[in-house]
Amino acid sequence: MAVEVTKVGEVAGGRVETYWYLVGKRLRKHKLAMLSLFVLILIILACIVGPYLSPYHMAELGSTGEVMQPPSHAHLLGTDELGRDVLTRLFYGGRISLLVGFSSVFSALVVGIIIGAYAGYYGGILDTLLMRFTDIMFSIPVMPLLIVLSRVIPGSGVWKIVVVIAIFGWMTDARIIRGMFLSLRENEYVEAARAIGVSNNRIIWRHILPNSLAPIIVSATLGVGGNIIYEAALSYLGFGVMPPTPSWGNMLQNAEYAMAIAPWLVWSPGLAMFITVLAFNYLGDGLRDAMDPRLYR
Amino acid sequence: MERGEVLLDVRDLKTYFFTDDGVVKAVDGMSFTIHKGEVLGLVGESGCGKSVASMSIMQLVDVPGKIVGGEVIFKGEDLVKKTPEQMRKIRGAEISMIFQEPMTSLNPVYTVGNQIMEAILVHQDVSEEEAKKRTIELLRLVGIPEPERRFNQYPHELSGGMRQRVMIAMAMSCNPDLLISDEATTALDVTIQAQILELMKDLQKKTGMAILFITHDLALVAEMANSIAVAYTGKIVEYSDVYSIFKRPRHPYTYGLLNSVPSLKTEKTKTPLPAIEGMVPSPYRMPNGCHFNPRCPFATERCRKEMPELAEIEPGHLVRCFHPVSVEKEAYA
């Protein structure tokens, strides 16, 4: 993971290099992160395209003879207890799991950025109020409350899970953003922007936020993997995505009792989740290395 | 000297900082006026409240700082009483400011053109193309070669002098009536410093704007200013036109400052450079009476008890001292 130290603004081959160009260049040298990125793109493509290529429908029941078939030519990853094709369900489940992962991270990020930005920029009493609120949210035991919430919030399905995860997922982001804002607001360009009459909101969103993107991106990347696990845990406990809509989590839960006689039902969603989450974590690590501010001074 | 009408009148301005260790009276009853088209030099050593005074004029004092008294009359209106939104419209449009650190005063994620355009678009209702056209004109005005190319460059691609020119272009974007230059040339090389000064003088002549020139460098004010205000511990101790200050400094502090500048004479006579005894008092423990008394060679019992008022001892020459110096200094330069 040796990274070459290049200064921002250094001219390479007659081209002046911007920060993001350098980040890309360094990320490309990070083999594990590039492999992870490749795997992720593959998985995402498979989940998008897969269901169209599959001859089966995710909820299509097989005849009695097709129940719990081991992997074969007709069913590459076998069938489940209702005779449904596991590979097809894996693609659908991936769609749901990734969708939950991405959108919950995004929603949590929006909340975290808003709270962190205002707390860090304005400071004082607003900062105290928002951060104490964040502390309170942090000290709530999440799992039991998630279970209660997923019962209390009406409706079922994917969006409920996204909302529930986002409600408890924004605090870390808020703290990161607040820290960034606390230090960045002391910069002279912020003072200069104020001195030419730029409004506070514009300073927050246009001047400070773009400068605090690096840690946000890293945290978001790592967050997607984490939230996929969260969704699986919720689904496993029976409070997540409701069947017949498959997600990797509820596929695992379904497979639990059949583990001894049909291990492929566990392996497929389990491995898919494992590889995806691992890839997100490696990619996040790679991004963190590539964006390390200490290498750009 | 003939003077235009009063543009900025700072009256008894008090800006205090309420820290955990006590109240710091950074600006404690400062008064000065700037006339239209005039350059006023505000001189003093670190911690005398020059920068806080400029931030107070802009109404940009942050907590724990607070303007606790006084008025800042700009074009007949008190800026202290303005709402934040009214102030925002004045900043950049009527009063602009340039800062000490050109290296960090520009946002690293935007091109310089983009940032000057922002200054225009914040205050004026013009199209993007119009703003871009004006930005390029401004870049040319502040002496940046190849403005079309520079427009699309990022701050890190420019040298310190260039960046300060960009800052000046930004400050000039809406033709302000008052430009506050807070140690704007301090961080630059002497040669670049001279160029930037020349540019500011030139722009001042072209536009007729007034400049509040804040510095600790006496040679610079002599170069730039029409009048000089000398600040010490948050108060103005002497105020006059450049010529009188340099020729006949009346406050012992000003006298000491001017004496501690090396000249050809000290070089010839090999006498050690005179310095002002002692140190600036701690902001938490100001001495009683005149704040300069512990360091003043002429201090008397009265100086240790009473704070003198800023009094006009000659027409146009104000001094805050019971025992103004009456020695004539040989003229500088």
C-alpha cells in the first residue's frame, strides 16, 4: 500500500493536478480497493441485469419435485423450500439489500450533514443542543428500539427499513461533519467570504461542505456495508423486509431451519453479503488512504 | 489639507472579548474618522486592537467577542444598529476587506474566476456571462496577465502575490467606497509588497475610494496614508496627518516607535538602536491610569492615576498624553 506523495498543484506532464485527480490516481494504485471496486460493480450489474436474464421469477413456485433441489443445471444455485430458484432470488435480494444499503446511508448522511454543519458552523448554544441530542441518540440501545420502531411505523417493506436505519445511523456522520466544520470555519477563506457579503447558508453549503467531502465519502462507503448487515440483522429477526420480497437477510432467515439438509440456501445469501460488505470496507479503506490529507501538504 | 466629507466615523468603539479568564478589552473606546477618498493608516503593535477594530466595522466580531459600546457611522448610518441581513448587503458592496494571508484567503475547491464572480453575483443582479466578463476585466485591472486563462485556475496554481491581486479584484468587484486592508502586504516578499502597494495606490486614485490601511509597519503607512492613527491597548493615542506624525510625534509611544526604526544615522554613529522599554501589558491586567505609563520615560504620578483624554494640542493633531513630547524629530526619508 505504498503511496507516492505528490503535492497538490504539482505539474505532471504539463498538466496541473487537482485534488480529485490525485485521489483517483492514488486509488488506482491501491490494488485491494480496485479489486473491491471491480467486484462491487460486477455485483451491482448482476443484480440489475440478472433478473432479466433468468428464466424464473423470484416468486415462481416450483412443482413438489422441485423443492429444495441442490444446485444443478436447471437451477444453478438450487431451489428453496418452495421450489423457487435461489439464484434469481439472490439477484432480487441483492437489489433490495443494496438499495437499502445505499439509500439508508444517503438519508442518514443528509440528516448527519445538516445537523453537523449547523452545529459546527454556528457553535454556541445551537451546537450544544444539537450535539447533546446526538449524544442521547447514541446512548439509546438501538436493536430493541429498532424492533419496536419497525412495529410502530406503519407500512411494510423496504422504505420503512431505510427510515428506521437512517434514524439511528446519522450520529457518527453528524460528529464527523461537525468536526470538519469546526476547523474549516476558522479558515481565512470563510472570513473572506463573509467579508464580501456571502450569506451564512451559502458559506455552509458552497464553501465549507465541498472542503469536507473526503471524510464524508469514506464514511459513506463504509456505511453502505454496515447498513447491509443491519438490514440483514433486522430481516433475520423478522422485522426487516417482509417475504415474499427477498433480501439477503430474509433469505438467510428462511434458510436457517434447513441448514442441515440444504446448506446451499445459507451459503448463497451468506457469501453474497460477505463479499459485498468486505468489498465496501476495502474500498472505503482505499479511499481513506487515497484522501489522507497528510499526504497533500 | 482639503478634505472630502466624512465617510466613516468611528466613535468611542468598544469591543470586548468575554473569555473564561476575564474580559479582554480589545478595542476600548477607539475613535477615528475617514473622509471620502482618504487613506488612513492605523498603526500599532500586535494585540493593540487594530484587527478587532476592522472586524468591528464590518460587524464580523465572533463570540466570545461583542461590541459593547460606541458607534460606527458609515455614510450617516450606524452600522452597529444594522440587522445581519442589512450588513451582509453592505459587506463587499460598500465596504470591502483584504486579509493578511493570501495563501489561505481563497477557497481551494473553486477557481479564482468562480470566486470573483461570486462576489459580483452576491450583490448585483447580472447574468453569469456579464459577471464573467467583468471578472476578466477586474483581473486585468489588478494586473494579472492572461486573465482569460487565470480565470479557470485554482488558487494553488497562483503565487502569493497573484492571489493577493485576486483578493483585491474580489474586494474591488462592486466598487466599494471603503477598502479595509488588514496587514494585506505583511505576508508577501518585499518586492511583491511594493507591487501590491503600488496597485492599491493606483486603484485608490482611479476610483476615489477611501482606504483604512492597517499595519504594524511604519514605513508602509508613510508610503500609503494621508493620516495616521496610532493605537495602543485598544485606544488611539495619537492621530494626525502623516507629515506631522513623522516630523513631530507628540505621544511618547509614537516617539519611541519612530526612534526604534533603524535609520542611516544610527548606522553612522554606531549607537545601539533605542527600544521601548518593557512589554505591552497583559490584556487581563491593564495598569491604572495611562496604559503606557509603565513603559513611559516621562510618566508622572498623574499618569499612574488618570487616563488622559485624546486632546487636540495643535490643529488636526490629537494626542492622548498629559506630557506630550515637544522635541522635533528630524524628518524621515
